[in-house]
Amino acid sequence: MKHAQQPVTTNERFGVRIDVAGTFSNSFASGPNVIKTLPEQLAEKLVELIINGVFEPGQRLHEVGLAEQFSVSRGPVREALRLLEREGLVTMASRKGAAVTQLTSKNLRDIFSVRSALMGICAEELARHQSAEVQSTLDEGTRALFVAHEAGDVAGFLVVVYQVSMYVAEASGNEIAKSILFSLGRQTLSITRRVFEVPEHRLMWATDWKEIAEAIRAEDPVRARQSVRRLLDDTSKAAVAIYE
Amino acid sequence: MKHAQQPVTTNERFGVRIDVAGTFSNSFASGPNVIKTLPEQLAEKLVELIINGVFEPGQRLHEVGLAEQFSVSRGPVREALRLLEREGLVTMASRKGAAVTQLTSKNLRDIFSVRSALMGICAEELARHQSAEVQSTLDEGTRALFVAHEAGDVAGFLVVVYQVSMYVAEASGNEIAKSILFSLGRQTLSITRRVFEVPEHRLMWATDWKEIAEAIRAEDPVRARQSVRRLLDDTSKAAVAIYE
DNA sequence: GATTATCTTAATGTCAACAATCTAATTTTT
DNA sequence: AAAAATTAGATTGTTGACATTAAGATAATC
């Protein structure tokens, strides 16, 4: 009798822990929804395990195994899996169980295409209603990118990429776009990690990003959108190439 | 002892039934996933009841009530509600239960903004890889729009609008964008219905749509995107105005 | 009479067991 | 020996019951 997966003692196998706290509170939450229900806690743990690569794509996720591992019943596990299914991180088939989603290269292209469009409108919005605080945050992010790149710190670079991307989504004020971008960002995290192992890709990303920050500073929405598009298209090509 | 809602005898209160079949099969479904599990069936029924206005925004959705109403246990009902939560149609708060999501005007604007961006890339893609079949389908839709408009058939107009919009999403080939557009489209259905009660709004929509179809026929991606943007922006303004 | 505290009720959160179904190994037949 | 059928095991689907918590009503106090 073997379990689907060993007990997990660490979730820092790759040295990167991306913060996903607060992820499963409803997008339209009409107030402080601090109370985390058990399925939500489980979902967050599972997200960490998946995006950090402990659970590999395609791996089956048995309900009883997970229930024993987390010392809960199957009910909450099922609900957590449903949550992750809607996030796209887990694929469920009726009577066949759940598994970590395995993206196809077509999925990858589609996801990057959607991210491009949504990041585009967020950047546009930011270019229209920018502020000194926004600008300094973007500049700080740009600096951090180049620092991490030159230091060859892949893990650190990835974290900064995630943070600055999510900052644009957050600062744009569009809750719907933000929610979707968070979700799609997580789905591509493991592939993005591999993209940034190539120094040239890090430099490309940092350079493209710098252009975006400048477009926002210049309060040029169209240029901001086009810059975002270039960034995501470049990243998409790199990701698809590595993925195949 | 009163239940939250009366037994539902009809789901055609507004004379419009929008087909939402196949909605809850996974976006990345890797094959014929015809087997519908009980929660999915429940979710589809609930979607119909919500978007057709039988369950009004803000209305509480008690698990036991729904369970009795549909003659199932609370388990499947819970999972169905979770599904709808991710769709944005219901809002759940821990220990407080579920309720039909009540959009704010800010939510409305954000949703239309996202729809605009995503429909934009779908139309772009369609303009690049169009075909005779695509063109005839678009033309047919345009004709149906004007027919329904002139006949004053609000319900019919709404159905055609939904169908042609979803066709663009479908035909673009971008599964991710399609999935999101389906979801967001449902969330705005009840408001869109009220928008189209105004004849001028119907004419506006039909006219804007005709322009999109022509841009796609002309294989002009940029023009197609801009036309889509105009359509959604116009609709957004009308919807927000009516909503307040 | 208004306010606060307590209590009752009802709803949600969680669990364990039963039923249905799929997978895979074993056996039987050609 | 290979292929098909059957059977055993494991896994998911569903249910009902129990525990916990929030909301409303009642009563007591200021």
C-alpha cells in the first residue's frame, strides 16, 4: 500500500516561495473576510505544493491520500480540489479523479495571449491615473530586476517578476482583471521559472519591463499597452520554445 | 418555518432561456467529458435560475433548501455553489452562507473592460484566420440582430447577442479567453437584458456589431479590435447608466 | 423605555460510512 | 501463446448525522 506522494517536509524545494496568501477570498469580497475555512486553507497549501513543483504536472491527486496527509476528511479535500480546478491548476474528470493540470503548448500560447490583453488594459489604466507612488514602485521593481539578473539569482528574479506583474494588476484597480491575472500567473509560474534560467531571457524581460515603466511614466497609455504586448509575446515565445 | 425560496415551477419568467449547456466541463478537457456529475448538473440548473432572474441578486441560497428542492443531499449542493462562486455568480462567506452575487457599478465597469480586452484579441485572431464559414455565420448573426431589433423582440435580440458574442470567442480558438468570456457574459446577462429594452441601445449594438463583422471580413485585425472596443465601451456606459 | 446580555434556533462546517464505477490483474478460452 | 472476459481491488460519488457557529428573539437590567 503506497501513497500517491510522500509526506512533504519542505515546500522550498526550488528555493522559491511565492506568496499566494489571500488568494481564495472572493474577488468581490464585500469586507474583511479574514476567517479562512478549512477547504481554503487546504487549497492554499496545495497551490504552494503545485507551483513549487512538489506535485508535478500530470500527477494524480487522490482524495484519501491528501485527506490522510493533512489529517482531515475527504469533504474539505474535495472542495479544495474544486477550488483549484477553477483556478486551472487541477484538472478533474468525473469518476476518474483529480490530477495536476498538464498544459499543452496551445494552452500556454492562449494563456499568454490573455495575460497580454489584460496586462495591457491594466497598464493603460495605470498610465492614465499614475502617481508618484506608482512610479517609484515601478522604478524600484525595475532596479530589483536588473540586480537579480546580474547576480544570476534566478529564484529572486522570478519573485520580482511575479511581484511587479501583480503590482500592475493590483494598482490598475480592476479587480476582475487582477483576479484573472493572479490565476493565470500561477499557472505559468513553473514554466516561467525555466524560462528565466536562461540569462538572455532575464535580460529581455527586464529590458521590456523598463520600457513599460517608462511608458507609464510618460502617461502614454497606447505605448504602455504595446510595450506590455511585446513583453508578453517575447515571454510566450520563450516559454513555448522551452516547453517543447 | 419558511424556506428561502418557493418551489420553482418555471424558469422562463422573462421568456428567455439562454443555453448554458456544457459550461462546466473543464476548460482544458482533454476529450469527450460527457459524463455530468451531480454537482455539475445542479450548477447548470442554478445558473439558469440565476441568469433568468428567478433568483434575484442578493438573495440568500440556503444549502438545505436547495438540497430539498432538488432532492439531493447537501454535499453536491455545496460543490455546485463552489462552482458558481468561481464563476462569480454567487458569493460565499464562511459561516455565513451563499448568496447570489450583487454587482456594484464598479464591478460592472471592470467586467466590461475585461470583456472588451478579451473580445478584442478574439476578433483580432478571427480577422487573421477567417474563412467563408466564419463570414457567413457573422453575416447571418448581423441579419438576425436587425430583424430582432426591428421586431422589438427584446428576448430574441438578447439571445442573438449572446450567441454571436460567444461565437467570436469560440471561433477564435483561444480556449482560455473563451472560458472567461463565457463566465463574464453570464454575469452581465441580467443587466444586458435591461439595456436592450431600450430600442436605441439595440440599434447601437447592432450597428457596432455590423462594423466588427465588416472589419473581420476586411481581414483588418486592428480595426476589428477597435470596433470591439467601441461596442463594449458603448454597452458598458449604457449598462452602468441603467444600473444606477 | 432603551440597551445589553442570554438563550434558542437555524444554518454552515466537518466527518465517517455506504454505493457506484473504474482500473488492473488474473483466469479462461481460442 | 495471445486475446478476451471476468473478477478483485481501489477510488470516486453521495448520503446522513454530528459539531460548531452565527443570527434573532426574549428577557433582564439600567
